[in-house]
Amino acid sequence: MRISSKLRWFIFSLIIFTSLSIALIGYLGNSMTISDFQAETLKKRSLLEVDRLQLAFEELNHDIRFIASLPAIQRLANLDANNAEAETIEREDLGDIFEQMLHAKPSYSQIRLIRDRDLGMEYVRVDRRDGKVVRALDQHLQAKANRDYFVEARQKQKGEIYYSKINLNRENGVVEYPSRPVLRVAMPIYDFADVFYGIVIINLDFRPFIEQVLRGGLDRSRYEYYLLNEDGYFLFHPDASYTFGFDLGVEMKGEHVFPELQGYHEADTDSATFQTAPRIGVSSRLVHFTKFQVFDPPRELAFGVVGAYDDIGRSSLFTNSAIMIAMCALTLFATLMAVRFSSWITKPLERITAATRSLSLNEASDLSLPTDRNDEIGVLANTFLEMKLSIEKHRGHLQQANHRLFEMNRDLEHFARVASHDLREPIQRIAGLASLYQAEYGDGATEEAEDILRQLHRECESALGQLADFREFADITHDTSLIREECLVEEVLEAVLDEFKVPLTERGIELRIDPHPQLSIYKSLARVLYRNLIENALKHVKAEQFKLHFTCEDDAAGNIVLGVRNSGSMIDAIDAAKAFDIFSQVDHQASGHGIGLAICKRIVNFHSGRIWIESSESDFHIKFYLLEPVIECK
């Protein structure tokens, strides 16, 4: 990918990332702000309603204390049992007061005075029936001495209040229908001698009481209210069928409607806030429950508020949508500006790149470069033009030098061929004359003359061998039929080893070949390379038996390093440095003319590789690697 494309993609990605980040931060920030505001509003609403409930229960306490302290009650408790006339007057006055209180308190369903005598017979009872306040006739009064509320209220001390459980009213032990939840609040009455006289009791019709208390803050379009008892059952629910499950044999608790309340009553926390349908953004329904205590001894209830915020959610959605649309528009605008800006930067760079490519390919280019700019791109364009002029100038000098070098190499190669041919003729004639003299006068020649003739033959043969080796060295990489090809090095190596099968077997040489890869090489030159390395090992190892190891390994630069290691010979560092020079013989007792390793080096150089020697006291290791070939001037 071009740098211009990378720059555009980078700028585009940066804009998209920044825009999305800002949009997401704005979206989440707006949503979290609204959610926090909703939660705080709901919490304040819950606390406000709890205060109202507690005040209502305090008012109930005040009413029962007020009734218990009525002078008529006190006079009845202390009247002589034989004063029937005074008792009747006080009873009538007390009934009038009860009626007035029921008229003033719509949530009170019944107020009674129950005396201890006559098996706890009701003495004064005022009821609310079908919306009317009615005083019970004497024949309708009932004995209540065995009722729980009378028994428990009778055990209270002077000034203490009894609170019944908030449950469904029962008649003759059976829940009446339609069901009516009731809270009974009673207080014991004592005479001046602190002798128990009876109780006064208020029956509170619980659901109208709660609705009356909450009516001032009841916004049914937004809020729903719930009340749980200490066991988690519903005492108040918008749907009355969910309430008082403990009296109806139905396991309907708050946690069944709100699973988030699981374990809430047993936990130490006083409040719980959660969403009924959690999701990213603003929840349409938010729930908050708060524990509070009433009565004495304290009884813990839990008040819940569910707030419906669909209108706020829609408003928030509109705001968030506006944020996203604005961000998309800004992103599009910023993207267009970024493309324009990146083009202003990258177009000149592309022209400089194209001009550089044309220069590298030695092609003509008529591209106009931004040399008139005053920034780094202008400096780069002017520097490129200066570099181009310098390269063209040096290219001309280099072409002239290469031409002269090519002519000199061609003359040198021609001289080598002519010299090797012309030198062979006189050496061959000298050898022929020596042979002719030996054949003509051999019988009469002295022993000393015979040695001279034999030495003359050897020197002529040596000179002819050196000329042949020199010719081979000069022509080794000038074969026009050389083709670079992919081949397995092991196959080349096995073919060369097959040529040396007899000497290797006769000397009992132990061979070891590492796994070799497939390389792109000049196969014929590789065979000559391995042939010379094997011949070098056979010549310089004096022992009949030795180990010959053909190695292959990777070096730190990632090159595949090949090599031939033999045991039984070594070389010191000074000799190793000149071992690849032409006509250099480190071991003068060995046969040859010192050109084999020079040929190896020339082949490796032709592959743009490197060849060197590593030696210890017990082995001799020639290593090399082959790369792309050198392109020679023709």
C-alpha cells in the first residue's frame, strides 16, 4: 500500500475514531445524566412518600391516644356500676364522638370501646357501612374477650399501644368477601386505681388509608407505588389481586414481581434501585425501594416506587439521535477536508515517487516536481533534482569506466587464451625434443643426463597442466549456456559423489550428508564447486580413513550455509587467509597447481556468495553460501 493511501486511511480512521468516541461519550454522558437524574428524582419521591406514610401512622397513634384520654372514657372507667343513668349519658356522648371521628377519618372503618366485664363485651361500637356511619345497636354488640387483639392489648401497660398485623378482615374466623385489609390499633384503659377497665380500638381500612395518604403525590401516568410487609408480601399493589398473599394462601412476594429484590429484606441495605428492563441508554422504567420503620416496637416495611419515563426516554432518544446525526455530518465534512488535505500532501509525493522510479529504471520523465513549495516537500523535490543531475553526471563517468574495464577484461581474456595457446607450442616442442634425444641417444647417455631428461619431461607436463588449469579458471564463468535453475542440492552432491565412488570406497571414507534444501543455482557450476572441494579433501588428508561431512545450516542473517568438513587435516589462520588465491599451495607436498580453491571462490563469487575456512586441530571445514548472481557487463 502506498504511503498516500496509508495516510488517507490513517486520517480517515482517526476522524472516525474521534467522531465515534465523541458521539459515544455524548450519548453515554447524556444517558447517564438522565438516568442519574431519574434515579435521584425517584429516590426523593420515595423518601417523600415514606415521610407521608410515617406522618399518617403518627396521626393514627395520636387518634388512639386522643380517644383513650377522652373524659367520657375516664368517667366510664371510674363510674359506680350501679349509676346506670350517668353511664347511659357518658355512653351516648362517647358514641357521638366516635361518629364524628369516623366522619372526619374516611379510612377508619370502626371505633369501639370494649370493656373487660361480660366476656369482653363491646360497649360502644360505631361502624362504616356502605359509606355511612352507623352506631351498633345493643343486640348487635359482640363479646371479644377471646380475640387476639383484645388479649394482646389487655397485656399492654398503661400508655402503650397495640398494633395488629395488617391482614384481611375475618368474620367468624373466615376471610370476608370481598376482602378488606385491616389494621387494628388499640390501647388499654385503666381506672384511677390502675385496674384494667377495657380497650379502645380503631379498625383502619388499610387500602383507602394508603390511597388517601398517597393521593397527594399519586401521578398514575408516571409513578406506581408498592408496600411490602416485613416478610416481603405485598400490602399495597396497583393490582389488588397481588396483595395479602399470606392470607389467601398465595406465594406472591415482591421478589416474584421484581426478581432484583431477592434477599433484599435479609440484607443490611436500606434501599435498592434497579431497572426493570436494563439496556444501554435511558430505561423506561426505574424502581426504587426504601425500608422504613413504624409502630412500637418497630415494624419494618418497604415502600417502593416505579417511575415510568417513556416521555423522557423519547426525548433522550431524540437528543442522542441529534448528536449522532451531527457527528455523522461533521465526520463527512472532516473526511472530505482530510481527503483534500492528504491529496495536497500526497500528490506531490506521488510525483516525486514516480520520478524516482523513472530514474531508477533509466526512463525519461516529464513530470513536474513541486520545487516551488516552501515546505519539506519543496526541499525534497529540489534535493531530488540535484541528486538526479549528480546521478546522471556520475552515470556517464561510470559508463565510460565500465566500457574501458570491459575492453581491458576482453583484452586480458584474449591475451590469456593466446598466451596459453602460444606457450603450449614451445613447451610441447621442448618435451618432444627431449623425447627425441632420449630415444636417439638414450643408450649412451649418462645417468645424470637421464635424470635431467626425466626432470625436463616433468616440468613440461607441469607447465602444460598449469596452462590448462589457468585456461579453465579464466573460462569457468564465461559459458554462455549457463542457466540458473531450482534444484535439490542433495541431488547435485550425490551425482558428484558417484564420480568419486572408487577412491572413497578404497580409502574407507565415512560419509555424512545433512539435509540440504532446494536452491536456485547454476547446477553445472555447483557440481564443479563440490568436485573441487572433494578433490581438495582427498589430496590433503594423509590418512587412509577419515570422515567427510557435507554440512547445511542457517546463520544469523538467514543465509543457508553449506560446507564440506573433513577430519585428519587442519590449517592455520595465516594460510587460511590465502588458500583461495590462484596458484597458492599451502601444502607443497600435495599434487596440483593451487587453482582448485581459486575456482571454488570464483564460482561462489559468481553466485554473489561468500566462501571461507574454519579449522581446528582435528578437522578442516570449508563453508559457503550462494545468493543471486552478479550481473556482469557485456
